[in-house]
Amino acid sequence: MPGTAIGIFMIDFILRPFARVLEKWPDTIMVLLLVVYGIIGYIVWKSAYESEQKQAAPY
């Protein structure tokens, strides 16, 4: 898949300078990862809960 390879290369090329700066602050990276994964987890949990509530109501 050349499209995927080009996308990964572009992300790597764009984010590499920022990654070098963030390597010096591991605590900042941990907080950033917790925020990103927290948002993703909230979205997944919310969508699962809403679909469960919509299926439970018979009317």
C-alpha cells in the first residue's frame, strides 16, 4: 500500500523535530499520552453506553 507508506513517512518527517524536544521532558510525554488516551477512552465508553441505552428502551 503506497498510500499508507507515504502517510507514515510524512507523519514521521513532520513530527520528528517535536519528538526530539519532547524526549527531554518524559513527564510531559506521559501527561500528553494520558490526555490523548483518556479522550479516546471517553469517546469509546460514551458511544458504548449510548448505544446500550438506546437499545434498552422499547419505545
